[in-house]
Amino acid sequence: MPHLLLVESWVGAMGTLLPRAVTELGAEFTFLTRSPGHYPQCAPDGSPHPLRLGRAVVTAETNDPAAALHAARRIHADSPIDGVLTSCDYYLPTAARIADALGLPGPIPEAVESACNKALTRAALDRAGLPGPRHATAPADDATRLREAAEIVGFPLVVKPTDLCAGMFVQRADDWAALETAAGYLHRFAVNARGQRRDPAVLLEEFLDGPEFSVESWIRHGAIHTVGVTDKSLGGATGFVETGHMFPAAVEETVRTQLVATAEAALCAVGLDHGVVHTELRLTAAGPRIIEINPRPAGNQITELIRHVTGIDLPTVAVELALGDTPHHLASPPARQDTKRPQSAAVCMLVPSDAGILTSVDGTAAVADHPAVVSSSFKAAGHKTTAAVDNNSYLGSVITVSPDRAGARPLAENLLASISLTYGEEFTP
Ligand SMILES: Nc1ncnc2c1ncn2[C@@H]1O[C@H](COP(=O)(O)OP(=O)(O)OP(=O)(O)O)[C@@H](O)[C@H]1O
Ligand SMILES: [Mg+2]
């Protein structure tokens, strides 16, 4: 039985989809974590959480790459490991380093490091001559250097960390005061949610105006296979919170081709040669521009949308690639013209309009019962909400499918609009 090493995990959807894919492929896994208590024991239905169904949970300081590798070597000596994987962005470079050190399939570690640090990504894209936003970095607490960087980039600009995810601390700044405030927030967030000391640099980027998309691909032996293009809706307090996605994106074929070509050029530019990748882009008046490259399957249930429409399960592909296999179920891909398959699938997120304690969440049962809904889940009364400043503030989501191309998004949006929330007292998190 193939044996996979899972190095940490997200706790959300991918924390379930990835270990489930391992088990469904007839493989087993060891879960390596610095903090078993970070992860749930049970799934919402009370059954053991899929992360708990491996052959063992091994504790080691995964924030120290040498300690993580040492633990991996011990596990490997006891029971040979055939592949290494993580769903959690903060551990992608470590997982790649372990695979490399053990001689197992995996992406070039330096390429993963480039993709996982937004400043390094920009540098790699520049070197490859790919057009992108003006950009510059500066220490988050150095006003002089920040002003110099802002002069290079110009307002309006986007202030962002190089090393976080879920849209955390990504802010548009139209003037110096807004930039200084945003950089201050970043400076005070010195350690991430997994206890890792953060890059003190802040990245400033020219604001790219235009609709946003993602391109989902998998790569084996350097050959890129793009599965499709997903579109994205944005909102929340920053305007950058992801409020929904639809697959396939409602775009003309010519636009789709441009988006795919740009994403694939970017993957080559950073040197990614193995694994599943989720590349985000904005379509500006001057053409597609890369936002970021994530060397892992897409989050926010995008992989589920793709599965419903195409039959391709990207978490499964990620596991197969980690084991060095040719993605098995892609050897005979499902017929695209299969009329029984939905032609579009969408997810819409419920984002809070206020901070406070939810006193009631009404309308969820009718949403769950709607024939176009394949899954939905919502927070219950009593949940404490923060303002919608990043993708961690969701109050729930609904996934719909439609027999019509582009039909799924309006369905999901209308269903979400039927949910009514009542907020009680304010609270300060
Ligand atoms: N230069 C830019 N111009 C315009 N919008 C941008 C720019 N950079 C980022 N954004 C917006 O901010 C969002 C979050 O930025 P980014 O994807 O870089 O951060 P992230 O934390 O890695 O996000 P996630 O993990 O949720 O994908 C983007 O999806 C995009 O809407
Ligand atoms: Mg992003």
C-alpha cells in the first residue's frame, strides 16, 4: 500500500478532501504535525475526522525544516514513504524539501519557494519578461523606505504581505495615510497563525483593475495540463474578499486562451515542474496579469466545482502526482459532452455585513433543500463574527450546479440572498 507523508494541513475543506483522496486511492498516510490539537478529532457528522484516519499522527516541530526532515527520515526508515504532500500554504516549501531530500516525486523546492513568496514570484516573472504591475518592497516599519517604494509604484496601490494567504492584510491604499495604516497592521502581525515568524517586508503593487480569474493546472515532468478557468467575485470590507467562484468561467474562448497562456507562462517562469497549481489573475485592459501562483489545489471548494462539471478531482490528482503516478482517472477523462453532467457549478460565500454575535440565521433549510444545491453549510446562532476583512470571516457557503453554462452563479447568489442574519451585541475579537 503506498504510504504518503502529510505535513500539516488546512483545517477547512482541503483538510478533508486531501486525506480522503489518499484513502480512496487505496493509499495510507502518516500525519506529521507540530500540534495535533490544532486539528479536529471529528467531522461535523461525529465520525472521525479524515486527518485522524492515517496510520499515525507524528508530532515534530514542522516550523523548523531540519526538524521536520529529521522526523520524516525516521518515519521513512520505519515504513518507507512514497510521497509527501501538504494542503497548507505555510508548509509547501517544507514538504517540497522533504520530498527532494528523500528522493521522492515533487516539485523543485526553489520553485515552490518562489511561488510561496509574493516578492520572489514578482522577481521571477520580471526575469522572464512577463508584464506585471509595478511593484516594490520595503520593511513594514520603515516609513522612508515605504515612501520610496510608494513612489516607484504610484497610487492607487495594493499593500500586501509576501507570505500570508486568505487575503489576510491585503489592502488597497489610495494615499500615504492608508498605506501607513496598512503597513502598521502588517508590522504588528509578526507571527502567523501557525507560529511562524513572518517576513518583515511588505510588498506594494500597482492596483490592477479588472475581473479576476484562476487557472487550475497540474504538472508532471514539466508538462503543464490545464484543467480550466474559474471566475471569481469579490467583496467584503477590503473589496478583496472572495465571495464566490464559478467553473467554468463565463468568458469568451479567446479570453480563456489568453488567461491560460499567461498562467502557463508564469508557471514556467517560477520553474514549477510537478504538482497541482492554482494561479490567480486579473484581466486588465492591457491583458491578463498574474496576482499569485499557489503550488497546491485551489481552496474555497473550487476543486469541488471542477469535479461536478468535469469529473476531475484535483485533490486526487495531487495525491497521484505526489506518489509519482500519472493521474489515473485522467488517462480516460470523462466525456466532456456528457449531458448528465452539469455545465456549470458555483460556490457563493456568506460574508458578514457586521461584527457581532449572530442571534439568528434563517432560511438555511430551504437553501439545503433546493434541487440545484449540492452542498451548503452555515454558522449557527451564537457565532461571533468579525468584519469581512479576509476569507477567514465566512459565515457559510452554498454550492450549486446548473445544466446551463454560466447558470450556476445566479442560482447560488439568489439562494444566499434568501438567508437572513440577525446580529446581536457588538464584540471585540
Ligand atoms: N496588484 C493587485 N491589484 C489589484 N488587486 C489585487 C492585487 N494584488 C492582490 N489583489 C487582490 O487581493 C486579493 C488577495 O491577494 P492575494 O491573492 O495576493 O493574497 P492571498 O492572501 O494569497 O489570497 P488567497 O490566499 O485568498 O488567494 C486578490 O485576489 C485580488 O483580488
Ligand atoms: Mg490569492
